[in-house]
Amino acid sequence: MANDYLVHKWRLWFRIFDVNHTGQFSQDDETGDEERFVHLNNLSPERKKEVIAASKQMMEEHYFRGKPGPLTEQAFVDMNNDEFKADKNKFKERMQKLFSTDFGIMDFSGEGSITQDVFINAFQAAGHDNVELLTKFFNAYGPKDQKVSIQVFVDSWVHFTTCEDSSNPDIVKQYLEAGV
């Protein structure tokens, strides 16, 4: 069983998706987010299809885990907790794969990095519009030339979703609690 600290972080994570504050998110909610994301990034029609298809596959595999949804906050926490209890290392590997896929989808340049604009657009597509806070969140990663390595993002989100030690600094937790 995950400790209360980690469960709290999973609840923060869920709230990224539940921007309508309904206590759940669905495949339809995610489809809307994907459409907004590709629109905000002005992708070509072909690239839009690729990004939407990759996003759908990632969401089905890693968030909905093959279930049709909608997914409630408690169901989301329970799914994570069940997998975490069963095998912490396997859970961490799953998170590594999830976030490598997620941030890899956003690597439009193919350089292994994400720009500030794409980072902000990803959150705005999901209904998070506090650009000032999103900019601070991005800058907390120490960008070079307005870019951050995908691996830096992946490492921070894997830490966020798997670390039970509240004495370790957690940039993702910090900014989600701040209102991202």
C-alpha cells in the first residue's frame, strides 16, 4: 500500500485531467484535450493525426488501462495503488514508459527536448490557463535556450508518481499544489 504522501500526489495528478471538477475524466475529455493541443501547436494535418493517435494509445494503455471510462479519482488512485502494492519496481517501470511516451509525443523538433511554448500548450489544452504559473513551472526545470530535455521531465514525473519520501523535493508536486 502506498503511503498517504504518495496517494496525495496521485490525487493531484488526477486533478490535471479533471479540469471540469466533476470527479472523473473520460475518453471524450481526453479527445478534447488532444484536439486543443494539436490546434495550439499549429501542427500539419499529418502530424496532428500522428500526435492524436499516439496520445489516444498512451491514454488507453497507461491511464485508462484498457477500461472504457469514465475514470473517477478513487478508481484512478486504486489502480495505481494496486499496481504499486503488487510490484513497486514494475510500477516505476510503467511510469518511466508512460512519461517517456507522453513527453516524447511533445518532442516536435526531434531533438529530445520540449520548448516552453509546447509545455505551456500541453497544460492549456487540458484547461490549465495560468500562463504565469506554467512559465514558472517550466523555468524551475532550468531550461537552456528555452528548452528542457525530455529526460529531465520524465525523471521528475517518475519521481512524482513513485516517491513515498516527503523529505525529497518534488517540483511537480510543488507546482500542482500551487495551482497548475
